[in-house]
Amino acid sequence: MEQRVLEVVLRTDRGKEGARRIRREGKIPAVLYGRKTPTFHLAVKPEELKKILTSGAKENTLIGLKVNGPGNEKVGNPVVMLKDLQIHPLSRSYLHADFYAVAMDEKIEVDIPIRLVGKAEGVKTGGIQQQAMREIRVRCLPSEIPEFLEVDVSALQIGDSIHVRDLTPPEKFEIVTDKNITLASVVPPISEAKYEELVAAPEVEKEIAQPERIGEKKEEPEVAEPAKAGKEPREAKEAKEAKEKEPKK
């Protein structure tokens, strides 16, 4: 993989105030670290970083850092990969970058894109091609990271699938992803009648019962007490007694 060069400056001031000062100068704060590399705080021109990321394989791009200014002898000229990039949600401007130093003689694991090539035979007869995975993890030397992995789907018939185990990768890298995972398949088409049935099917509204809260007192509905056998209702009895007390004419 081609290596790009990015000029950076070693910075000594940290914290929010230091970051604000760097941004006022038209740069963004960045950090460099690695398994065998001490942590260094850097300042980067965002437009230079953007040029690299938009012209290469993005996070898998190898970047050679060229440190300018005082303290450059401490950092040297490491080869790094972009591990994290903070972007403003509205302006989409770069805010902060993390660089990971790699050893060119040690293998690393990276995710590379999968590119399907060819037209499946099953698609020609009405099948639908589906891609289950967009990336695959491989282990290789930093200088041998492929930009993508091509997977030929031309021979797939309806009902066929390609799994990771079906791939024959070049000797320069090995595949780390589980060999039983499906990469692509061709499935039978959905009939027009079945499609109309799925589209026209009404949504069933489910009544959601309110949960009962522990300790909550329930309000009991008022129920009229039935009159007991052999006894008159209280209102009728009072009315009868009052009528008996009236003077007789």
C-alpha cells in the first residue's frame, strides 16, 4: 500500500485552553501512541489530513509523520494509521485525531472492504443477490494491506451462497473472520402476489396493558349492596314508620 506523508508539530501545552489556541492557529490537536511508542501530543493541519483520507483507503492508509519544530528528534518519523477521528456533527470539520504507530515488520489485523464482482447466474434467472458482509478482517504486514478484497459471484445460482471458507486469499495475508460466515447469496424472488400481500397486510394493533405498581391501592367499583331476604330496604322502612306516626283523620 502506498504511504502518504503528513507534516505535524509537537505541542507541549495541553488541556482545553491549549486545544483552543491550536484551533485558532488553523490546526487541530492530535495524539500519537503505539505498542512500542510513547504518547506524544501533536498539532495537525486538518486540510492536509483530509487530502490524505479522501485519496486513499481511509483508516487503513499508511501515513508517514514528518515532525517539524522543536522536539522532533524525540518523535522521529513514525509510520502510523488513523485510529480515531472526531468530526463536528454540523460543520463536519475535523476536531481531533488519534494516530497509532505501527511496526513495518510486524503483522497487524485490519478490516478491508469486500467488493463483489461479476453477475450471478441466479440473478439472470430472476433471483435476488444479497451481500451479508461489507468488510472482512485480515492479518498481514502494514505494507501489504489490500485496499479491498474481490469476491466473484458469477457462478452463484438461486439458493447458493459464498462463505468465508470458500475464499482463497493471497499468501501475503490470512483471513481472521469466522470461516462459516456468509458473504453473499442469491435468494429466490418474491412473487408479485406475495409482495402485494405483504404490502397490503394491515398492522395489528396490540393493546398494551398498564403494569400494576407494587403497593398501589386499587379503586374498587361501587356495587349496590343487594337487599337481604326477609328484610325491607332501610329507605322503605323509614318511610313506613313515618306514615304510621301521622295523625289519623
